[in-house]
Amino acid sequence: MVEPRGLEAKVIDLDAVRADTPGSHRGVFLDSAGSSLPPVQVLDEVVNHLRREAEVGGYRAAAEREDDLEAGYEVLARALGCDADEVAFTDSATRSWLTAFDAIPLAPGDRVLSTEVEYAGNAVPLLRRAAEAGATVEPVPSDESGAVDVAALRAMLDDRVRLVSLVHVPTNGGLVNPAAAVVEAAHEAGALVLLDACQSAGQVDLAGVAADIVTGTGRKWLRGPRGTGFLAVRKEVRDRLRPRQVDLHSGTWEAPDRFSLRSDARVFELWESSVADRLGLIAAVRYALDLGLANIETAVRAGAEYLRAGLAGLPGVTVHDLGTQRCGLVTFTVDGVAPATVRDRLRDRHITVTLSGTTSTQYDMTRRGLDVIVRASPHYFITRTQLDETIAAVADLT
């Protein structure tokens, strides 16, 4: 893994990115943590390739873009701060996470540590596989800020801990977990770290984190198509993994009774995929790199803090975000108004937000006595005027 890039941010040309994002002019879009608005460059890449498939067929169309598809590994590696042979493409963050987790051996007595902001999509397979293997899943306590308590983690680590499952940014709030410190502690104990970057890739610079496995999606902060995902696997830990979902792409049938598996991260890929969507994801990552990941992080953080402060200043509104380092997710409730009603009334005013509930983050929401909260996630293409409009709309609800 490469060294971290600095946050020497420059101002993003707001007019230019909004011109690339026609949807940004149709109301106030605050759901990039769900599925963001792709720029026209991504849309054109996907649609044009689908048209080409209709003209010459999928195989020939893919062959025509072979060089671009191959170059995509280096593009994604730049965004993740790793080498191209450590990168694999998938069809979702879920597929990436499950494929990687399934390759980690677990035996009776093994321990898996997670955090109190663990996501349901990870928790369900963690609990199921641990039960099958005779292992345990144990959440690490949070510190006073709500982030994972690294000191508590160190106290829990021993030679039976096989994996630390770390959600970088939770689905129900804006905190950023101290990934680098968690990785350092886990590695001292010989444990692997599986970093869920589903909500951080594209808004938080990942270079320098050095997690053993990083998984994420294209549809959120990277502004790529739905049905796209990725994972990065450090070459130093590949021998510790046992990929089980393999086919003729991840392996070679060398003789009737013999096969071999790839030695790079593409062993986690499968033969069939949407070429159009993958090209769209590559275009989205290029777009982000052209803007500058540090610039994006600074812009997203500033917009979210502006919205957070505006909402916190309203009577009857409670902001629920934790952490000392925070990012682009802003969660809140309005006294006396059900979160679903808040969402619907804002939608009536062409302001798009969503909800986050207990079933997505049982540990954290139960610990804090929360049931459902409203989630707003402004990306860098949202203007201050639009954020003011949102704050005023919420004020009207109180």
C-alpha cells in the first residue's frame, strides 16, 4: 500500500460539476450515501457501451474496450492507494465483502471482533458463519466520541482473533472510524482487518489505511452505476485466504483432473459481469481522481458540517452524528414528527433524504436508544443555497 496523500485541497469548480450533473438542478439531492447522481461522463460511458453491444454483441463490444478495462485496475488502485494487482471488480459492495469474508478461514474457538457501528449486511453473515464454525463475534466498545475505542480493542486482541471487521463510516451517522490505528493494533496481534469502505470510498481518502482487505461500492460517493463494486487485497495476506467462489475466470482448468487459481486479486472476480457498468465505474473513479480525492473530502466535509450546524440550531431538532472526525452523512430527528413523515414532507418540497433504522445497525442504535433517524448526505455538487433551503424546510416542520 502507498503512503497517504495530504489534504492540500483546492476548491472544486461548483458550476462545472453541476453542469456535469443535470439531476443536481432538479431539487435538492441529499442521498449520496444511498445512491448518488452520476455525472454525464459516467452515464454516457454506460449507455454508449450498451448501444455498442446492441450493434455487434457483448463479446465483440467488450473486446473493443479491452485496453480500457485493463487500465481500470490501475485507475481504481490510485483511488484506493494500492497496486493494480491488488484490485478486483465485483457487482456490489455486498458481493465484495461476502467474497472476501468467505475466504478467511475460521475454526472452533476463533474470535472475530467488530465495532458497535457494524452494518447489518456484515453482521448477519458474521453471526451465521461464526455459529457454523464454532467461533464468536464480539463488538469492541466505542469511546466517548462514538468511534471505536482503540485502547479497548488492544485489550481484547489475542492470538485467537482471526479478523477485525471495521466499518469505516457507519450507515447511520457521519463519524469516521480511526482505521489506521485499528489496523496497526490488529496487525500487532496477527489479525486480519477487513475494512468496509462502502460509505467512505469517494468521500474519505483511503490511501495509507493499509487494511488487509478493503471493500466498497460504486453507486454512493464515487458516483458510479448501481451494480458495481470492488475489493482490494494486500498481496502480503493472499496466502492466508482461501477463495471459495471461483470459476473459469479466477482459475484455469489445466487438465481433466487439475486446475490452478490466479495469484492476484482477480481470483475474487467471476467471469460474468456487466461490462457497461464496469466502464461506468472506471469513468466515475477517473472523474473523482481528476477532481482530487483530497478536494472532494474537504468539500463534502464542509457541506455536511454546514448542514449539521444549521439543523442543530433549530429548536426541536436533534442531530445524532457521533465522532470527532466526521464526513458527509448527517442524521437527525424532529421532535413530534416521525422520521418517515420528515422524509416525505421534504420530498414534497423536492428535497431527497432517506431513513436509517435499528435493523441496519443494531449495536449502535440499541445502545443509543434510537429506532429510526433521518439521513441526509450532501455531495460536493450541492450548493450552500440548497443546504439553506433544506434547513428552512426542516424548520417549517418544527
